[in-house]
Amino acid sequence: MKNLDLRNQIIEYSLKLNSTNLSPLRSGNISLRVVEDDKEGYLVTPSGKKYETLKPEDIVFLYLNEEPENNKSTNKPSSEWRIHRDIYVNKEEADAIVHAHSPHATAVSSHRKSIPPFHYMIALAGGDDIKCAEYATFGTEELSKNVVRALENRSACLMSNHGQVAFAKNLEDAFELAQEVENICHQYTIALKLGKPKILSFEEMKKVLDKAKNYKKG
């Protein structure tokens, strides 16, 4: 079986979606950019399967330039395969994607508003706020386009009445970013209970964004 290690990695982090409560039950999906048969594509979690039952052969391989009907797997890909494909097509720096229905991100997304810079850690998502993609029915091309638009100059966003999505160069970093977004959303909901939080200035966030480029390097 091709890319066995990567398939097992997707299963490992799919199980973490549940164990960390980042995405309860069967919700959410994960993918990795790969090359098979000299063609660029991606491995993505299947539709509707419980994460604890996943086996390497259950992970679905899709080519970037073909529709899922042409995939070689007996399983259907995640209903959000378009989001994964379109992020990979539009973001060269994306090699791993985590989409989660995390509780606090989903709660904030139900208000269909971007998260302002009430905390400097927002810079980890790449911008001076975290955008919220406009609502569209799950699994649709419209939703995928909305997500890509919200990810302009960013590596994570909320999805209206839905959840969040994050990408990075590897699955560990993408998962960690999704956890950071969930934590930020949790903090934001607490802050709102006390009233309207003070917002960091554009100038301050510019300084923070410059520092954030080296955050992972220590």
C-alpha cells in the first residue's frame, strides 16, 4: 500500500480529534498532500466512519485535478473534500489540513463574525484577525470558495455555523494551530462575558506578526 506511514499518521491525528475533544464523534476531517503515480494529490479521511475503526486502506486518495468519482478507493471521501483540494490548489505552503467542529470555534462561528485582535496570539493564524468564512451548505463548491477567500494571507479561519479549518506544512503543526484557534475562541467567549474587550492596534499587531514569523523557531 502506498504512503502507509502517512495513512497511519492521518489515523493517529483523527483519533486525537476525539481524544482532545477538538472535534467530537465523527465530525471533522484531516488530509495530507501526497504524490502517487507521479501525480499530485492528497489523502483524506473517509466519509461517515468512526475514527476508532479507521484502517490505512480506509483513507482515500484523490488527485488534485480529478473528481472523486475517479478515485481508486472503495470508500467515499469526506464530504468536505472540495475544501481540502481547493486549499492545496491555492496554497502552495499547505501540506496538511485539519478541519474541526471544535466547540468554542463553532460557537463563535455561529455569530458569523471575524475574531478581532483582542489577543496577540491571533497572529499565529497569519493575520491581524481570524476571518469567518461566509455560510454555505456543507460539502458545496460555494463553501469551499468562501473558505479559500477567508484564508487569504492566513493559515486558519472560522466557518460560519460550522467550525474551523487550519493548515500547515505538516500535520503536527496543522493540528496544533487548530488547537490554538479553539483556545483563542474559548478566551474570546470568556472576554465577551465581561463586555467588549479592548482591541490591539494595527501598529501593535504588525509588530506581533513580525515576531510570530520566528515563534516556532524559539
